[in-house]
Amino acid sequence: MSRLTLSLVRPSSEEEWSKETADGYRKHAYRTFKLPIFLLVTTATFTCLVGMFIGATYLATPVSSDSCRRFGISTLSSCSTQDTHSHESALEQPHLIFPPSQELLSPQNGFKTFNTERFNGSATGISPYKRPPNHELELLWADYWPITAFSITAKQYHETNPQHQESGVQLHPGSEEPHYIGTFAAMHQMHCLYNLFKATNLEYYEEEKGELERNPGRWHEMVDHCVDILRQKIECDRDTSVITYNWVKHKRGPVANFNVERQCRPWQEMEDWAREHEVKKMPSKPEGVVEMDGFP
Ligand SMILES: *[C@@H]1O[C@H](CO)[C@@H](O)[C@H](O)[C@H]1NC(C)=O
């Protein structure tokens, strides 16, 4: 719209200058060029009317990607965010569409904060999460899952498109506003990574060592589950941050530099949300609920 008005409205000083000049010119030309002036004025009037008609049609049409395409406007900011829920335009313009997010704290839900962080990727660097395991390291890992479960509304529950909704665990079932219990995938993923850390340090983690000896099948099931969950997580994220290379003294070939910079969602934000909605006591199973035959 600003573009349209820009071409029609001129600064007033320039307008006044044009009027004075045009007045003098018209008096002289009227006597000399009656016909050309008539034709010029008629053509100008016609062009103006056509322009106004096109402008009015554009302004009267609600801005959608369809009308943007019709008028050949692709750079107007109001054209790019429309029709995200229209299936038809989703098929036509896949580059404009973001899929609905199943995440609870997604940018679509107003959680937009990101921190710029550089990974500590050095293979030889010191990190409190590297071995040898000790009591401090145990506490650091445990900080990643400060709660077990939290409470979500029925709306939030359904927005995540969960499986087996008929046997979903409700909080206060039968109440007017039933809530459901949930936990964050990131917290479980961290716990899985910790399990793998323990699996590679069995001399410290005697309990795990005992479990492996007692029931190797179950122990491997747990380890493989964690490897497979983290594999899918990494594939799903498809992190295209670029690892660059450096020349290093005494090294013949290029050396990869894993200290990449990234935009990270702050963990604390999620942790605060989880704590605020914590369910301290897991609900016990009521009579007559729909149960699944086996593990989901
Ligand atoms: C890297 O290590 C520094 C110092 O220990 C720490 O402050 C920073 O948060 C770490 N960065 C990441 C992405 O873990």
C-alpha cells in the first residue's frame, strides 16, 4: 500500500512549483496546440481511471498468497506469512509453509529466545562431564532432569498429537478440565546419554555392572534403546552447522574444529517451565481405564 501512495502523492513544494509553471505554459499552448492538449488530457484521464481501478481491486482484496501471486507481488512482507493453514496453498507454495509444531515450548507458542553459544568440542579439552566419574559429575548430570513429570492441559496434550489417546494418563480424571501428565523429550534424551556414559564406565557404576551380569538381555535392551533414540534425534535435527578445519603444528593433514557456534534454545527456560508445572505424585491407576496390551 505504501508503494501505491508513494507514486500518487508528491511533496507539496514540488506540487506548487509544477502548478505555477503549468499555468503559464497552458495559457500559451492552449492557443497553439488545442487538439494535442485535448488528446493528452483525455489519455492522462483514462490512464488515471484504469490505475485507480486496479489499485482499488488490490486494496479491497484481503492479502493472501493467492492475491499476492495474482498481482505478482512476492517481496511484500504481508504476503509471506499468510495461508499457513490452507491446504491448497500449502501444496502450491511449499516454500512458504512451516509445519505445525508438536513441541510445547516452540517459537510458534511464543518461546522465541535463543542464545548464541560456541560448543566445547575439543577432543583433548577438559569438561566436567568427561571421565573419570565422581560424585560432582553425578550431580551435574542429575541437574538435567530435575523433575519426572509435569501437568499439561487437554489442549496442549492434543496439540502434540500423542499416540494411544484412549489410554492417556489423566490427572484428576472425570473433572471438568482434565489435565494429562507428560515429560520433556530433551530430559529423557539426556538421561539416555548418561546411561551410555555409565555403560562405558562400569568399573565405577557397580549397580549397572551387576545388572549386566544378572540380565544381559535387559541391560542391552536399555543401551540399544538409548542409542536408537539418540540416533533418531540427531537425524531429525539434521544439524547443518559447519565444522571447519585448521592447520596444526606437527599434524600433516587438516584438523577438524568442532567448536562451532550455534543458536541454542536456553535449557533453563524449559527447566523453569517444568518445575512450575511439576506433578510431584504420579497418579495411581483408576478402576475401568482403557489399558494397552504391551509397552507403547
Ligand atoms: C563451554 O564451556 C564453558 C566453560 O566451562 C561453559 O561456560 C559453556 O557453557 C560451555 N558451552 C557449552 C555449549 O556447553
